[in-house]
Amino acid sequence: MKRLLLLRHAKAEMAPNGQADHDRRLSSRGLRDAREVGAVIERQGWSPDFMLVSDAARTRETLEQAMPQQTASRTIEITPALYDATAPDILALIRTIPDTATSLLVIGHNPGIGELARQLAAAGSLPDLHRLATRFPTSALAVIALSAEHWADVGAPQAMAGEDQRLEALVWSDPSGKAD
């Protein structure tokens, strides 16, 4: 069994004139939210073996804030392929992960990361599935339990039925800053 954590980067500052979108940094809210989602990951025992992260400044900073103690001891691949990636693009990257990793954290961008979470969450609690169907805000984390033995099989038609891909948890901060 594999566990997939799909995390949208935390809230970023607006780009000042002349700054590329790729270089946007986290806002103060984003810094706080990234730390909160990281605390949830740690508290729930969802620490990933492997991390796949977009090379944008805000995704790298989300990783640094959410997983500060884990970055030295885990395999991390920072890739430009996740920037502007569609759900099929992200899935193709996931399928290349070594099977020695039992859990994978992907930190990316909408719309691709949210679309992939919706596509892979074939079962789960109805309230969480409904929330996932309506939005995937910054710092949103979808934790999906996969029955696949191989990352190459994730999202394959035979694995898309019911409990084979279950939304284990859906976490994000509400506007008041309280993580749910």
C-alpha cells in the first residue's frame, strides 16, 4: 500500500512589477499555514519517504516551512516539470517514483494539483469528497491511500475503483487561520 500526499503551495505574495510569477515568495499567512500543515503531517504520522516539489520559490518555501526537520533525511526532487503541470503531467511524474518509497509528498500548483486530487480520490468521507470537489485552496493537503504496490500503477483504470484510492484526509486552514 502507498500513501500520496498532494499539497498545494501556501499563500504567496502578489508579484511586484517586473517580478516573475515563478519567483513569488510566501506571504506571512503562507508561512504560518505551511507550518500548520507540516504540524498536521507530523502529528498524523504521514511523514513522506520521498518529496517531489515544483522549483518555484513558493513551493520550495512551503517545503522548508512545512517539513524543516525532514528535508535532510528524505529524498527530495525539485523539478521545473511541476510548474504549470496538468493533472496528467503530475501523474506521469508520480509514476516514476521508486517503489522503495511507500509515501510521497507532491507540492505543486493549481489547477493541476487540485485536479489530480479530485481524480484520484475515488472514495472517502462524503463531506471531504464534497469539499474537494468544490475547491483546493492554498495549503490544501489531500492524503490519498492507494492499494497500488507500484507507483507506476497509480491512476490506472484497474486502480480507480472505490477503496483502491481512498481520500484518507483533507486538510486546509480556514480564513481565521485554524487548520481543519
